[in-house]
Amino acid sequence: MKVLKTLKKYSLFLMLLTFYSVNAASNTAYEMYLSTGINQQEIPVSGTVSDETGQPIPGAAVVEVGTNNGVVTDVDGKFTINVRNRGARLEISFLGYKKSEVTINGPQRNLQITLAEEVSKLDELVVIGYGSMKKRDISGSIATIDNESLENTPVKNVMSALQGRASGVQVVSNSGAPGDGMSVTVRGQSTLNSGNEPLYVIDGVPVQSNSISQLNGWESHGLNPLADINPQDIESIEILKDGSSTAIYGSRAANGVILITTKRGREGKPQINVNLYTGVSKLTRKLSVLNAAQWRDIIIDTYKNLDAYNNATTPSEPHWTAIDSLNPMNNGDVDWQDIMYRTAYQKQASISIIGGNQTAKYSLSSSILDQDGIILASNYKRITSRLNTDFRITDRINAGYSVSYTHGKNNRINAGGTGNNSLVQSILVRPPVYSLTYPDGSPIYYFNGKRNPVGLAVEATHLNTTNRIIGNQYIDFEILKDLRFKTNISLDYITMKEDEFYPTTIDYRAGYNSGAVRATNNLTWANENYLTYNKTFNEVHNVSLLGGFSQQAWKLETTGLNGQFFASDNIRTLNGAGTIFGQDVNTTVEHSLMSVFGRVSYDFMGKYLFQANMRADGSSRFGKEKKWGYFPSASLAWRFSDEKLFDNLNALEDGKIRLSVGQTGNESIGNYVSQGEFSLGANYLDYSGAAPTAMPNYNLSWETTTQYNAGIDLSLFAGRVYLTADAYLKRTTNLLFNVPIPETTGFDFITQNIGEIQNKGLEFALTTHNITGKFNWTTNFNIGMNRNKIVSLPENILTNGYLQNGTYHILKVGESIGTFYGWKFLGVYSRDEDNVNQVKYGSANGKVFRGGDPIWDDLNGDKIIDDQDKQIIGNAQPKFTGGLNNDFSYKNFSLNVFFQFSYGNDIYSNLNMMRNWVFAYNNVSTDALNRWRKPGDITDFPRPIRNDPLRNEYLRVSDRWVEDGSYVRLKNITLAYNLPAKMANKIFLEGLQFYVTGENLVTWTHYTAYDPEVSSYSGLQIGVDDGSYPQSRTFVFGLNIKF
Amino acid sequence: MKITKFIFIMIFSLSVISCSDLLDKEPVSSFSADGFYKTTSDAQAGVYGIYDAAQSVFRTNFAYWGEGRADNVKTAQSGEGLMLLQNNLDESLASAYWGSLYDMINRANYAIKYIPNIYKEGDAAGNQLVGEARALRALAYFYLARIWGDVPLITEPYLSIEQDILVTRTSKETVLDLVEEDLKFAAQNCRDKFGNDRDRIMFTKGSANALLTHVYMWRHKYDEALTTSNLVLNNSLYSLVTTMDDWGKIFTNSYSKESIFEVGYNEKETNSLRVLYAIGSYAIFTPSEKFKASYEAGDKRIEYVYDVTLADPKAIWKYLGKGLSDEDPTPSKQNIVLMRLADIMLLRAEALNKKGGAQNQTEALGLLNRIRTRAGLPAFATVGDASTMYGDLESAILHERSIELCFEGHRWFDLVRTGKAISTMQPINGLSDERNLVWPISITSLRKNPNLVQNEYYK
């Protein structure tokens, strides 16, 4: 009630705001009325609006439905309005109360309208591990994304729904390819191995979220198993971030837990929803390339420069493709981007039916998606279907069953990477002069050592077919009034079949083709059983207990073969192969987990809240003596707004301080690494061999993350402003890491527990209802700042004080994960003499850099450019990331504008390196027009030289390719129009909505390649642009029909 | 009633709960470290695993190491081949990385340590497998010592991270001592023969002796080389092919009776011969001008080596076959012949010549002439004839090796072994420093092991 008092005190302010908007609207209506000039019979209506206790509500909006006609109540809650139509309905609304409608059939003098208090946002239930809780009672750090923010965005997968929506949750697309994955990082990288992804739990079922793709060519990140879920089936997504919320999931929770709840049935009239949309996508931007004349010019330069370098007496003859512009094989002038990228179409249709009665409730849905990618021949089709049921078996037993089935078919292309088959790169470096067809009109798919990207896209097969069933059954038994028992059995079964084929047309050898097939099954079953006890003592002590046991096991089976010399390009199944090989891919691996968990929650009048969790997990992956890990956590919260002290602080509706500490673990390592491994398939011709492939480490144990969290939740001005702020510190110790070891051991790495990483950060989420009433404006803003630091690494695994981590990164104490390490580019030597110190390449006996060569920073001053001159050249960690969402609604229109941003992260643009490295006959960007041509030229583009004797680009990681990757993206604008109910009813519908969405509309960035949101590959090697499938700009038009 | 239902549910859910062996998951499709080397079939599989590593070792590098820095090849390509030919070696070269050799050594060390536990002491089958493992380890160390000089010497398998992993380099002479010791054991204990194709692709007493001959020649131990080469020449497994067509088939068809040891490949386990020698206009190596000018008129071998009708042949046909077209889909499946009888005969001739004396020289000349006459060239009547043509008998033998064994991965080692590398290569690529004869150690290795010191020339 206090809330309401506060509210009334603020009513004047609110009234003014509301009045402004309503008044503006009614003026227009008045003018309209005047201009129509039709003499209508107006019905005068007056009355009072009050709350359930009889207190008048000032500032409430009273609007005639379907018109602009409206007023607001005065200080005494009174209003007067002239209704234009007999039988019209008046809608009375006020923030924090349920809307009310009355039908006006004649003049009314003293209409008494009572508004019921709306259930506050704070009373909404939030899903937590093994249960749910009122938002107001949460003492950990949990971000919620409800279906409202999901509904009107035609996102195609669950993870993209998270992007920019929750503070501290960084979501990066792996590529723009249809059906491809995204990397989700909650509160920074807290591990050194690849298991950096959060745990996904759908309706209580921990699901497989790693790609099981075995044949994914050059895209090392594979596919996204969460693409199997239709986002429209989702009721809400909760992201558990702090230690106390996640610890109940113990060993897999160190990277956060994402709980996905799907829509369930409810009592009442069945509701049928149909959603249809169609969209069109285009490449967001094109990159520059040289045209035919410019390309010939630079290739001839490479020869001239080499001759000059060698003081050659006879000039070398450039390759004929560079000088012969008349040969029909070689007389084109093409920007291959124009040929390879297309305008792509997509469409989705979905239908859902929700309903039920007292004993049975149901929710069923299905959808079909057909999405073309913007690169030729790429396409993704998905069919999903889901049934959720809940039954009341007896007074004491509830049971339910959920099953979902997804069929996905992904016609992929090899986009990323740097190989001959990597399309994005080959599109950009392919000489513009190469002809598309032979003089007789047949396509040229292989020419001069290069496969035609068109041929690769159109002729080759990369088909990935997925079938997935997730089934889940629960029985909930009420033993006593406060004591319940729940048991859950779930299955998650994925089969993936992959077909790959390279036909003869794209190979240099006549009659050579090759293919491969992989069939992968992944079965996960889980059983969870737990008791819950909830009781309130003396009306003030609320106690809730949870205790349970669970087990889960995984089995991954792969079957496959490779073949070559197929009889025909038209028969692409392996029965057509002349030679079959690749039996070593036929394997099975297993993994299991067993757990005991418990939780105690206590609160005193909702004012002082306490919670403690404990989970013990045993994993088959660890050494015999180290199998079990224990993960405790505790949290405290104080609802200070309930203290008398704050009674007079009227702006404060609710305020809570939260503190928590918790431990979680990580077990994402190979299934058998602790035991060591002898692999089969090390065959010598037809003789079966075996070879040691992993060194055992029987002491291998859990990686543990301890997280401290302090937060505050504030609800101000009667819920108009809602602020959540959190500060956290995460320390991860005993990191599981594949420590590189000298190859003289015969092994590349050994998995060990080493070192410590720290993540600390601040998160803010702010929701404000800026304007309410007829015109509504709500803003959500969130920002997360994470600082990642490697605290310790064992000395004995470091060389020169660091550990090389892939090609571009290092791990170094005091630095963060994602630190780029390489040479510094200081410009280009204008003349030979400018290399005053006679700096040499590689060693004291190396070649001297000359005019036209890059000036590499000789860090140690030894006049030799070698490994000792490498330095930190950038960092891929953003300083902050976040999103800004604005919802506007006015009458039947609603508008959503969503920005998403990342600031302070660097990108290592391997793609820019490839498109500026004048290598062999590759085409380059127009930056090369500014190249060094003769002594005395001052430029930052080095001399192009054939077979560069100083290997200036070859394997040289340099800051020339490090760019600022900050960006602000207008990620989404959606404009929707709801047909007025009256009109909808006329065509026998409950409701009809039209919407238009633009995705990826504008991106503000300094990054010069396709897109600053670059592939993450693994959690460790972040921020490298290897030319993955580019992002696209999409426009969607859709319909939502309610029956 | 309700309580019974509850109990029923409890029992149901508890029945699913198994005991804690749920957490004991042994590998299904592989062995754990404790689970292997238990049976004789494990022992055999472990040894095949070493040969499997040898396939990776020689797949591409046999040519980079053996030909890339020498005078018989040239390249129109950039990259590794060009760097080697220009004597522009640096620590980023792929052929400077020894990882696959140590993989082979580690697999051999496992076999050498564990196979004796499976067999009774002195069991011939066990010793034979250990012999093969030791011969393969010797093969790996022989290449290591020749390419990098001093290298880490590891003779125990790595079973735990507690072992010394940051090893330092051991003197190459110590390494070669172990090579000799291993090969002597192999020459004692390997099989005489398998009686099938395996005679050419797995180690036998004969192939161990052949490799030992190579090692002795590298170490200038001519007496020992004469002993072991004699054993090879008298081994009935090996005889020279007589016709030129059969000579061509040594490489194209593999498993020739002249062959002593080849690394086996097939259409599934392919090598890089195609890319190295015969991918048409893109082959990494083609015959150099010097090579094309160096053979004697009437040499019948050359037409099997490349297309003599072309001034600038684009391919080396020796392995992929005479007349191979660019577009031929033939996979790179030919075995890589590491040692064959003609090779050992010429080494023996060289050793005899080094020993000196008229009788030895005559025998040397006889061996040389057998190779020459088979190729359709006239026999040298006297040592003087050979000297007139090539300066001295040693040069004549070396020249014969260069033609007979061309592109088989011997040339660079022959030049280094005989001290002719600098004099031969200086005019071509400026090679002038003795310290430059070894390869640099790869940056990958240096980064992982701070105790490794780069070879002097490349510092």
C-alpha cells in the first residue's frame, strides 16, 4: 500500500506527462471532428477512478477505444469525457494497475471505476536452477529476457536473441552464414581451454550445445546446436551470472548458465497464433579490389621490383596472365564480389496452439524456415515441432511431458580461412581478369592453379542434415502440504549426417573427384530427482529447502568414410567411389557425470534473505582419485526499502542489496585425457597400427572458479525506473589447459591444471518507462565492463616470459586473454639508405632491408628483425559492451529500436592481410594504388615484389593488420501495427499484427573489412578476422495472426 | 494409498540410480595409456604405428631435405622450395621443423621399452619387433643428425609430465653412436625376410645393414662400410634390375627386387610426390639446367626422369611415370625409395676408393661400371678413364650417384658428406659458410623449449 501512497504523491508529475500526450492527441481529434463537419451525437460521461481501497487515482488515462478521444483524471480521480459513439468502450489505465474497460450505452453521471493493482514486475517469477523465485526475492545476479523482447524480432536462433540484451553477456556471431553458431561469453573468459561457453538448460534439461560436426572444412567453429530451437517457442531466457545462482549446476557452470523456458499450456480458451514472415538480405558492404588494368600493373611491378632487387641484367618475363590481355581466358574485368554475393530471400511460417483446462494443459507449435545465404548456393532449412503438456493426475500428482523435434538441412559453403577452398578470401584475391567461361560458353572452374569460387560454391556439396529430439518427462508429487518430490527424465538425441563432394569440374586432374560422409549420433540422457520443502513459520520466517540427486551421460558415435575416383559427378554417395578410405573416423566416446545437490533459502519477511547451495559432482573425465568436485555457494540480500528509515523516501519503491560468493567448476576437456591414449588408425598401408596420442595425467582435476558478487536492485518512482547494478570478481584456479610441450616428447600438448585467471567487472541494467499513457516509451539500457587478467602461469611452460597461443595471441601474466603479439610496422623505407642501421632479416647472416621494404620495429636494437622483436600489438578484449533498446507505442503502432555496441576491442584482420599481400598473382585492395614504386616514395604500402626475399608478410603477425574493432550497430528496428480489435473481429480474428523489421541496418565502426563482429573461433583465440561468412543487412515483413 | 504411490515413484527413480561405476569410462575406440602393450598383437600394432609416423616424416620432406638445397633441381614456385634453393633458410621453414621425426622416435621408444615385457626373454619374435623399432629410431636420428647437427637425444618414452621435457641438444656424434648401436641390434635381430612385399617396406637384416652403410659413410668409417655393404650385396633379397623399363618401375610400381627400403604409400595413404615433382606447370621442383647438362649422351635413364623433348620440362616423371600429363588423376601413391642396391653399390665403390689400393679401385670401378652399362653408357676401362672424364674416381662415382639416384633425396647429403656442398652450391646460391650446412631449428621448437639454442649461423 505504501507503494500506492508514493505513487499518488508523484501523481501530479505523472499527470502532467500523461496529460500532455493525451491532450495533444485529443486536440487532433477535435480538429478532425471539426473538419469532418458531421454532426454526431455525443454522449457525456463523467465519473471517478479509484483503487481497490477506494482511494481516488489522479492522472489515470480515460480513452475511447479506437479513437483519439481521451482525458486524464484530476487530483480527485474525477473525469469528464464526451463519448462519440453509442456502444463505445472506454479504456481506463494507470501505471501499476490493470487496465479496465467499460461499455457506454448512454450518458453516465457518476461512473465508479475501480482499478485493480497490477502484479508488479517484481512479483514475476524468475526461473532459477531447480525451481523458480519471485524476482524480488532473488539474491544472486540473474538477467531475464522475456518473450516480449523476443516476440517481435524475427531472430532465427536463441543466441542472437541474447545479443546486447543482457549486461555482462557478450554474444559474437561466428559468421553470417545461415544456421551458423554464435559464441556467448558471460562475464569474460574464465578458462584457458575451449570450454568457454555457458551451460544451456532447456526446461530443466541440460542440452548439448557443442557442435558435433565432423566435416566442417575451413570453418573451425562448426554449427550451432541451439539453432535447433525455434525462438518463438520461448517464454523466457534467464542468464545466471554470479556464483550463488550458478553453483547449483556445479561443474559446468563456471561460464554461466542459460536457462531457456518454453511456452507451456494454460487454462482457458485455446489461443491459436500464426506467424508468417518473409525477408530479404544483402551484403552490408563491399570491399575494394583492383580492376583489370590496375591488377596487371601491380603484377608487372612485382617482377620489375624483383629484377631491381637482384640487379638482373635481363628482365624476367611476367606470367602470361599479367601481360596478355587479349587471350579469351584472361581478358575479363570482374569484381568477384558482384558474382558471388547475391540478394538472398528467407521465409518462415509458424503456428502455435496454447490451451487447456484444469486437468490438462497443452502447448503445441511447429515452424518452417527457409533461408538463403548471401553467398551463392548457401541455404538453410529448418522444421521444428514441439509439444508441451502438463497433467493433473490426482490432487497430489502433477506430471508433464515435453518433446521437440527439429529437422535442419544446411547447404553450406566453405567461407572462412585461408585455403584454396576458402571462398571469402578467394573472392577478394582472385585476379579480375580471369574469364568466367571458355570461348564455347562452358564455365571455367579451374584455371591457373586456382579454383573458381563460383565453381566451388555451386558445384561442390557441403550438406549438413540434422535431426534432433529432446524429450523430457516429469512427475511432481506432493508428499505433504509443504513437501514435494520431483523426478525428471530427459533425452537429447542428435543425429547429424554430413555429405561432402568435390566434383571433377573443380579439380585440375581430369576425372578426379572426391567425397566424404559422416554420420554422428549424440545421445545424452539425464535423470534428476529432488525434494523441495517450502514453509512459512509465524508468518515471517520463510524457509525453503531443496535436496536432490542427478546423473547424466553422453555418448557420441561417429561413422564415416572418405572416397575418391567416383564413377560420376552425379552420384555423390559413397557407393560410387572407386577408392574408399578413412576408417579411423569411426569412433565412439563416452562421458558421464553424477551429482548431489542441495539448497537452503531463508528470509525474514522478505526483508533479510539468505541462500546457500552445495553441489558435489563426479566426472568420468578426471583422474581416479580426483573425480569428485565440491561447489558451495551462499548469498545474502537486504531489502533496505522495507526498513522504516526509508519510509519517507517516497521515490523508492523497492531497494535491495545483494552479496554472494560461490564456486563453480569446469570439466570441458577431452573424455579420456587423464588416462592417456593410444589411438588406432595409425596404419601402415594395410597393416593396422596404434600410436600414443595423449600422455596420461592421473592428477588431472577440476578447474574451479570462485566468484564474488555485490549488487543492488532499485525500483524507483513507482516502477518507472528500474536499475540493477552488479560488481563481480571471478578468480579461476587450476585452469585446465592443453599446455604445449616440446614436440621432442612426441606429443604436442598435455592437459594440466595450471595458473589463475581473474575477471572483474561492473554491470548496469536500467529500464525506464519514460512516457506512459496513450503514448508509451520504454528504454532498456545495459552495459557490462569486464577486465580480464592472467594472474599466474607456471614459469616452466613459458618461453621469453609468455606462452604462444595459436598464431596471433600470447598468454602472459598480467595481460588478458586475447593479447595480440607480433612485429610493429613503422612505415616503409623510402630509400635503401634510410635503413641506416642496416637492419637485417632473420639472423646476422640475413638480408638487409632496402627501400620499399617495411620498417619493422627493431625492439631490442640488435639490428636483426627476429622473434625477439615481437611485442604486444593489440588486445581483443572490449572495454565495454552493451545494448540500448527503445520501445515506443502509440495506439496500435509500436516501434522498437535496438542498438548494440562494443568498445575498445582490437581486431587482427587476417583478411586485410590477405587482401593487401601482393602474393603470386593475387588481387589486392585499392590501398595498393598508393604503393612504393621508386626510391624516394613516401608511403605506408610496401613495394610489391615477387617471391619477396625478405618474407615481409609471410607468417609475420604485425600491427599493420590490427584495427580498432569498436562499433555501434543499429541492430534492429521493428515497426508493428495491430489491427484494431473491432476490425480484426470482423474478419473472425482475435488479432492481427503487421510488422516490418530491419536488421543490421547501420554499423558505425572504423574497421575496414566486412564486419567488426568477427569470428571468435575459440574462447582463447578471440578477435581474429579470418574472412568468415560476412554479415548481411536484412529486411523482414511479417504477419502475426491470432485466432 | 498415496504413500504407496510415492514409494513406487521413489523406487522407480532410485532404480535408475546406478552405483558409481557410471563414472568409470574406459575409452571405447582407443586404448588408455595403461591398456596398451599387453598382447603380441599390441606389440605388432605398436611397431606398425612407427612406420605410420615415418610416412609423415618423408611424405614431403624427403625432397626438401635431400634435394631442396642441392644442384639438381630448380623451382618456379615461391615458398619453401625457393627459400631452400636460394639458401634463404629461416626458422619459419616447414622443413626446419623436426616434430614428425620425434613423433616417430617416441613411438619407437614405447615399443622398445614395452615389447620385451610381452615376450619371454630372448624370444625371436619379440626381438625382431624391437629390432624394427630400433632401426626406425635409428633412421629418424640419422636424419636429425644430418639435418640439424646436435639434437636432443631421447631414448625413453614419455609417460608422464614429471619427466625432463625441456631437453637440451646432445652432440651429433653421441647421437650417431646410438644410431649405430640400434642398427647393429636390428641387423642381428630383424627378420631375414618376410617373403612378400613387406621385404621392401619394413626393416630386415638387409635393410638395417644398408642403413648402417649409409651411417658409416657419413661418418667416414670406410672399413665398417665395406663390411656392411658386402652383407647387402650378398643378400639374395636384392639384385639389380636389368632392363630400363624395370628401372623405371622401381619408382612407379615400387617393391622392385632392387629396392632395399622404401616408405610405403598407397592411394589412401598418399604422399606429396605429385605436388613436389609432377603437378604440371605447378610442380615445386623441376630438373635444373645444370642437371640437364650433366648427363652423358646416350644415357637411357633420362627419358624415364623427365620429358627430354622439352627445353624446360615442367615435371619430373621418375615416380609418377613416363608421359604423365598434367591432368592425369593418378594419385601420389608411389613408395618413396630411401635405399636400393645401386645406391649401396655406389657407396661401396666410394668406400673402396677411399681405402685406396689398386685392388680396391678395380673393384670400385667394377661396381661403377655395372651401373653405367645398365644405363647404356660405356664402361670405364680404367680408373684413368674415369678420372679423365670427371677429375678423379670419387667424382665419377659421385656423379653417377647424382644421375642414377637423381631426385631420390640423396644429393644434398652426398654433397655434404663428401665435403663438396660449398664448392658445388656457391656458384648457384652463394652458399659459403660451413655453419650454414645444417638447417635452422624451427621457431616452433624454440618457442616451446627455452633450453634449445639455435644453430650458430641462424642466430
